[in-house]
Amino acid sequence: MRGIHYSISVLLSLSLVACSTDHSSTGRAGDASVSHGPTDSGSGGGSGSCDGGTAAVCPLGAGTFTDVLGVSNPLQLLSLATEPSGEVLFGASQGGANSDVVHVSGVGEISATGSTILMLPFGSLVASDASGDIYIAGSFTTAIDLGNGLVLTPQDNIDVFVAKLDANGHVIFARALGLCGDGVAAIAVGADGRIALSGTAMGTAVLSASGDIAQQFAETGQVAFDSLGDLVIAGSQTDSAYAFLEKYDASGTLVFRTAFEGKGVRISGLVVDTSDAIIFVGDATAYVDFFGTDITARFASESGRFTGAFAVKTFSNRDPVFVKDLGIVEANGVAVDANGQIFIAAAITGNTGFFRYMEIVKIDVHAVVSMFDFGGNANGRVVAIAVDVCGSVLAGLVRQTVPDPQSEIDTVVQKLAL
């Protein structure tokens, strides 16, 4: 880690690496949910196909890497996005009630070879688009210096901000939105440049391509845009009595809304693939019924902790494609590649040191589920996931340094070829 930089004007000096990718072929240039779970197929960063072919080579830095960002705790949250050039954006924020140790907080960038380029001490959500533009958002309670005399000041005790930068790190716009910033947790960017932000206190706000608030919805959840510019929101009621999936068109008119009966439901990830199919994941501490398929919680070692993880895929009109009971205890985020392969940030029941082992779930185009377990009993959880334009998987981890109850916990971004 190279230390903290306070000027966004030098945020990201990205040199784009040639990669024979036709980004327009995805039909979804600029959906940040695809960088939260971005695009592509292939065999990892060293070589592979950028556009689904067999001959393209994607020289996006190291084929694999592990970058330890700093000390954290078991409830650290991460946001991940990938740049067309292979760099990785990350946002880190404290999760839950455990605040014993968090040294990783703010947003930053990792090079295509795996070294931390910088860390900024504000923001928690990151996104990028096919042009290489960068989006940073989060809550803030004190003034933020964006460099070149640009300072954002919160309007209340806790506000929400969003900033858009070009691929060279120059600020295109930055806005303090005057919305309650408590619990801001999801961002998506549409092909037309509109931005969706969602949080427990603010609901969901849609910003124009210039950063002005255009629409507001009461619902809170994970967000994604489809190729038509429709906004998809998947979430759960405040008391988690049921889950919902809904879609709004670009004018803000409700297209559909479906509620799913359940108890203790958490929707943790949402993505729209290249055919506009909708994929969302999460878990439940009791049960949930998706299209007639019941997901029932499992015992998960901790006293009183029962969780059952699921993955749901629907067509663009919400008709179900599949509902998967993943047979594990946590699903924390989802990504999809250009060929439709799904990757899920997950965890299984662990030992008494961490209570979780790290896991990545893969669902292929035939809906076959497979698991990647980081080489055995690796204490921790995968909390975020992304896919770069050449098919390499980026996983955000919180993990114990050694498998011991007193071990220090690190926040890590790892690049994998799965």
C-alpha cells in the first residue's frame, strides 16, 4: 500500500492495454452491476477470449495475484469493480456492529499486476463503465477534498456523495446529494450514464448522466440497469419478512413487482447479464419461497445463527429460469461473465476460530453448480466478486492470517483463473 492520497485529480492514471474486445457486443456498456459482477469468459488474465472467441489474447497484467489491503474484522464489506485495462477498483466499509478493528476504509485501486496503487479515505462504493470512467460513492460526515479546490460538504450530519472521474482520474462531476447516508450499500451505472444508488435510509435514487437526482424510490436493495435502461431492484422488507424483485423503466414507471414470502431474508447481490436475464443471490435466517421453491436455513455453528444461501435467475420479464438452494450458509455478492457463467461470493460453515470458510460458487450456462474452496479450510468469507473483460475472477476476502481464534484478520483482493 502506497499510503493515502487526498487529491482525486491524481486518482487513477490508467494506461489502457490493447485487448481485442468488442464492448458493444455485450449490449450493456456501463452497467456497474456487471463490474460488480462484470463480463466475460476465458481462462484468466494471461490468455483467453475477450469476446467469446478462441484466438483473442488479453494482456491484462498478472494472470493471478493476491493483494493484502490491510487489517480488518470479520464484518468488513467490500465493493469491487474492474477497469477495461485490468485495474481493479475497491471500496471498503465497516459492516455490522463489530468495530473492534478496521484499518481498511475508503476507496482505492489495484494495478493489473496486483499492487495497491492508492487508498482514498472516503467513499465505500465503486463502479466503472466500458469507457473507463470511474464512479465513487458513499456516505460522509465531514468535508471531502477532491483536489483542485473542489470540496464537498455534507448537508446534514450524514450525507451521500457521488463523484465521476475519467480514466485519467480527472473529476467530471461530484455531488453532495442531500440524502441520508446511513446504510448506503449499492451502486449501478447504466449505458446512458445514469447512476443508481441505494441505501437503508435513503431508499433508491437515480441520478442523471450529469449527476443530478432524477428519480427517487422508497425501496432499498441491490440495483442494476438492463440494456434498455430499465432499473432492477432486488431487496427485502425492512424487517426481512419478505423479499422482492421489481423493475422501473427509464421514466420511473413500475414495469413489474414480485414479492416472495419469507422470514429473515437478505438479498446481497444482483446482476443483469448480456441477454437481460436477472440474477440475484442472498441468504435467509429462516426460509424464503421463490416461485414455489423453498430455501430453508441451515445450522451454521454460531449460537442462534441459521442461514440458507440461494441463487435465483429470471428472464427479463421475471419469469423464473432457476432457483438454486446452494447448500451453504452465505451468498454475499454475484458476478456474471459475457458467456453467462455466474460467480457468487460465498462462505460455508467453518471452525470455532472464524465460523466460516471461504468459498466461490460457479453456476455454468447449463445451470450446473460447482464450488471453489481456496485449497481447503481457509478461515474467512468471500464478501465481493467481479469478473474482468478476459474472464478472470476478482474476489474480495476477509480472512484470518492463520487458522487461530486470536489471529489477525486481513482484507484481501485476490485474482483467480477459475
